[in-house]
Amino acid sequence: MNHAARRQKGSRGERELAKLLNEKFDLGACRSLVQTREGGEDINLNSIGICIEVKRQEALAVNTWWKQISNAAAKASLMPVLAYRQNRKGWKFVLPATLLSLEVKGKIEVDEDVFFMFLENWISTAQWLTSSHRIRILESQS
């Protein structure tokens, strides 16, 4: 697949996930159009303290992608989320392990249903507003 086709596939994945998030949660999720030139997240959910990196690729590089979004999230004091999907498969989401109250650096991977349950809880409990939670997330990425 050439570079332009890969970029188009990535853009379609970003639009697909933003639409899914908006249908389920009406968050106003949209693609971040400055990401290409400035780096950062693909989908901006700053209003709830989250930034999402989206990948639509067959060859997985989860550790590399996680490092990319973790760095971008730390700069913006947001929680990183990696979302990826291969052809004919569902979305997978990677979150900081600190969300499980684990005092370890690392990540956890969940499927679409679990992520949506997490996100619903995250929004309803306003957990994302607590500065101590943000600090724990940022410390875990260091």
C-alpha cells in the first residue's frame, strides 16, 4: 500500500471512531487536523481529559504507538488512549495500567465494549476532573 493510501486508510479510521464515539456519547469528538504537522492526538477529547491515537493498520506496533500517544498526552496533561483496528476485526483500546489502581508503569488492552463501559463511567463520575488522577497518570508515563 502506498503512502497516500495508508494516509487515507488512517483518516477513514479516525472518522469512523469519531463517529462511533459521537453516536454513543455525543462528545463532539472530531479529528485533530493539526496532528500531522504538530504531532499529538488523532481525536481530541480534551473536554473530558482524554486524547486518542487512532491506527488502522494490519501490521501492529502497539508499543511504538503507545509511546507516541503517551508522550503527546503528557505534554497536554491528558490521559492517553490508543485505539486500533485491523481489517474485519473490532476496535481494541489501550489504556494506562494506573486506571486499575496499579502502581506500575504499563498499559492494559480492552475490547470495544469494555472501553465504552469505561468511558461511560469516566464521564458520569467526573473522574477526569480530579487533578490527583491526572498526576498519577502522568507519573506512570515517565
